[in-house]
Amino acid sequence: MSNYHQKFKTTFDWVTIPAGEFLMGSDKTQDKDADDDELPQHKLYLPAYKIARGPVTVTQFAQFVTATGYQTTAEQQYRFTYFGFRVVTLDE
């Protein structure tokens, strides 16, 4: 993590989402633009969880990566494409 990101201590304003059921997916009788991968609409139960009230900043993500060693799928594969061009890491 850069020194810039180390200077700032970040915190999250967490919101607790209560456990419960919700309808996931779409119903073509009510949404003519529903894609096939949204079907069928069904009930799903989720346990209670917390989510940040606002979006994650670059600094917060950098601190998360440093603390956990998290790697994106692209980083795990050491390659990804950007507008059709292969992008590689410097250690490749």
C-alpha cells in the first residue's frame, strides 16, 4: 500500500440488514425486458448481514487488500483484457 493510503485511517458506517426472504429474479409477465438468466423469480432467504452505507473508496479497498492479501480474479490469473488487449502484471 502506498504511503498516501497509509496516512488515512478509514472507517465504515455499517448498516445491518435483517435476516429474511426476498424475491430474486424477474417475472417475464411483469418485466418484458427480463433476461433469461434472471429467471425464474424465486424466494431466497438471507441471514442478517452488514453493508457499508456508502461506496468503498480506493483508500479503503487498498487497506482491505493490505490487511487480507485479497486478489481479484484477474490478479489470481495474472492477466486480464482491456478493450481486447491482454494486460499483464510486471512480475510476469
